[in-house]
Amino acid sequence: MQGAGPGGCRAGAVVGMGSRADEADRDNDEAQHQVQLTRPYLMAQTEVTQAQYEAVIGENPAQYKGCGPDCPVEQVNWLDAVTYCNRLSEKEGCRRVTRSGARR
């Protein structure tokens, strides 16, 4: 991946998307292809943990709470994820960049 580095990608980076043709449960619209990013983005090194999600949103929707606060949060849909990202951005003094239509 050109332009990709630890924690994110710069604008103009070329990255691969999609899944292998032999991947289990693959849909027909998941062909591997290259895309060029128009904006930079940052990404955490690990999945969002139950503790991180609860600290930002105020609740823990995980089904597997017994796993512990450092386990990934699950039972989160797309709108929940967008809400989490926007609230985390606000909390860290960053501008909200994702619009979801979600009302939380």
C-alpha cells in the first residue's frame, strides 16, 4: 500500500479493498481492487475495547461482557460505530467528519 503507515493513511495513498475470491461467505460485490484515498485517516492499532466504548458512549452493548473490559466490543452496528467515532473526535478536540443521520 503506497502512503499507508502505522495508524493510518495519507490523502493520495493507494490501498487495496475487497476480499479474495476463495474467502468463505464472500459476496459478489467484494472483488479485490485498488482505490486512491482523497482524505487522510487515522486508525487505532486494535479493535475498540468494551472499556473504550463505554468511556465514550456511556454503555456497553457487548454480549460477552464476561470476557473483560479489554476485549473487543461487539453488538455494534454501523450507526453506533459512526456515533462512537464522532463522539471520540469531539472528546479529543477534533472535528466531526462523519455524518450518519443517527440520533444518539
